Amino acid sequence: MIDYNGRRFRGVSNTENGEVSGDTEFQYRQSGNIVTAIYSGGPILIGHLLATADESGVLDMRYHHVNTAGELLTGECRSVPELLPDGRLRLHESWRWTSGDGSSGTSVVEEVGS
């Protein structure tokens, strides 16, 4: 299983209906197969995610955040890890809003150094 504990990620790409940007940073924590993160930056004031990780490190997550417009948004996401040659992780995400318009999209977040 991939150990997400202590890793930090930043947005690399996102579909137009998403809010994560290159200014959004995620700080991950893990205990067993439970993964949590706090995130903020760009159009997101503060957010949290809660996920379970399978034996391959695939994350089944739910998230919520408040954006700079003061809106509280919620969603669900499946995040598939890719191990980069330098040992960092890239997460390929398929997500869907469970609030607002209910639209879906894809994004990529990538691990940043210490």
C-alpha cells in the first residue's frame, strides 16, 4: 500500500468546472487505510477530504470546501496514483460535484517536495 502520510500535493490540471488550481495545496495524513487531507489556495479558502485507500493506493474520497465566493461545495472522487521516476506521486482524479450542478470532471495533482 502507498503511504500518503506527510505528503503534499499541488494541482497540475483540472477541467473547467473544477476549483482546484496550481495554487491549491493538499496536506495528506494517513492511518491504516484511512487518508485525510486539508487543502487551500487559489479559489479555495479551506477544504477537507476523507478517503479510504485500497491495496494499490487508489483513493475513494469525499471532499468539501468553502471557496472565495463563500460557497460550501461537496463532491466525491476516485484518485489513481502514478509513481513518477523520481519517487514522487501523481494522482489522476475523476470527480463529481455532489452539490451545485452535479457535474463531473478530471484533474491531476502532483506531489511537491518538502
